[in-house]
Amino acid sequence: MKEVFEQLVMHIDQKIPCVLVSAAGGKGSAPRKTQSHMLVDEHGRVCGTVGGGAVEGNSIAHAHALLRKRASDLKTFELYEYASEDIGMICGGSVNVHFQYISADNQDIRLLAEAAADAYETGTDAWLVIDLSGHALMLRDHEKVLGTTLPDAFLDQLGCEARTMHLEGHAYYAEQLVYSDRVYIFGGGHVAQALVPVLSAVDFRCVVIEDRPEFCQRALFPQAQDVILLEEETWENALRIGRQDCICIMTRGHKNDLACQAYALGTQAGYIGVIGSKRKTAAVNAKLTNMGFTKEDIARIVTPIGLDIGAVTPAEIAVSIAAQMIEYRARSRKQPIQKSCMA
């Protein structure tokens, strides 16, 4: 989606009109009902997708018609065999697609698109809001709204999941574009080196923490948001880990794991995963108990980390960890925003 906003800025700078096409809800088993967007100009699809297939092809054609009319629209594609708007897909369901016409000199949309691209770059929470009735775009962060003013009741209902709401005679679609949550990976060994690119590919922002200079090199983690050389005694003051963040512990031994788990339990991290055998886990848990941590505290720790898929190599272990974290993320984003999306 970042590329869509970057291209949108470029189109306005180059005085090229375009249409932002967004999947904005639906029902049934239709593919990509939300959180998918593409940019279309007179030459066709520039970037992005609304799910491919007939929906995408028909959306591109409709966007071209709207470019000629200089108009926006909301269209529902029915995916039933005998529906009046049947487009040759019988998976069942429907998808609402919004078409926002953007003129070649729309500086308000340019500012919004630039702010959205910046949010992706900095990892700042940001929501895209579409007024489906009035055909207007808005960008919301924790401090302000760019674009049309939104009703307070709507802002109060913003959450992590994409949703459509009806307020004051308007239908609004909202989705969170950017999440500020990060994964703090303690330990820069082989598994961490395999894990960072996998997590980054599915939009986790990784921060690697190491106390060994040879394992704390940007060259080992080119996809990480940050790689930080920190001694154990500096964790408390140097790191700010909130309930929207995750911790993965894969340090080099029992002693390091114990210190790291004790630190992690003192944070609000929503997910704490630790690599290691059952024997090591039992030994560390016994020491955590002696340090005063309760069974409820220790139950916050997921160990051994990752889904049980028979993973053996670092690359396989990385896949199992990423799968578990995707599962955790999907579950946590169903919670109210104040519990899972804001620190």
C-alpha cells in the first residue's frame, strides 16, 4: 500500500489524473473484501490490487470510465452464478469497491498520500477512512485527521479491524494502514538472521537486540528496522516496549534467557516467545519462580516458540515462529483498539 500512496503523489506532481480503487467491505466468501487497493490511470493498473481476477479486471474498466467522466463511484460486484451483476465468479458473496477520482491538481489528496507514505516509513499508527457516500478520503493518526472532518462517534469506534460504519447519513469505511507494533528480537544468531526477513515480509517491524558486536551488524539484518548493541543492564532505560509489541528471545544460553525473560515479564508486551527445549524451559521457569514470578506471570511466555510443524533448520524454525506470530496478530487485532493498538 505504501507504493500506492507514493505513486499517487507522483501522479499529482506529474499532473496525471488517476483513480484510487479500494475494496471496501462485502459479504460471503468473496476474495479480498477489505484492505486492498490499486491505482489506475489512463494506461491501466499502476500498482496494487483488489484481489485479481474478474473483480480487478472489471474495476480497471470502470475506473477508466470514471476517468473520462472525472467522477467517483461505489460499485458492488456480486459473485453469484445468477446474480444480476454476475461477473463470472461463483465463489459466493459480494465485494464493495470504491472508486475515488483524483484530479491532476488535487493538493489535499497529495498531502494525505504523502502523510500516509511517511507513516509507513516511520511505523506510526495510521487509518485510512473513506466516506463512501460523499466520496472523500481521510487519514487519521492519534493526533489529527487529514481531509474531511469526521464525527467524534466515528473516531471513537476506530479499531484494528477494517470495518464499515453508518453515521449521520453517511457510510464510512475505515482500515488501519500502519501499525506501530514492533518485534524485539533478543539475540542475533542464526535463527534471528533467518527470522527477520520472514517477519519483515509479512509487515512486522523487527528490532534486534544484541550484546555481542559481531552479531550486532546491520549487514546481518538488512530488513530490520533497527539493530541495537545493548548490555543487559541498559535494557530498562533504552527500550520502550508496549502492549502492542512482541518479544522473541533466542539468546545464547540459560543465563541470558533467564535475564531476558525476567525483563520481558516486566514489560507489557502482548507476546513473549522463547526458543528452547522443554528441559531448558523447566530450569528457567524454576528460577523465575524463585525470583518471585507467579504461575500467571510465567504463563505469558510461549515456549517452545513457534507452531509445531516439525521445524529443524533455522529457516524452518523461522517459518514456524512467523506463523505463530501471524496467528497472534490476527487474534489481537480483533480486540478493542485501546487494548491492542495503542500503547
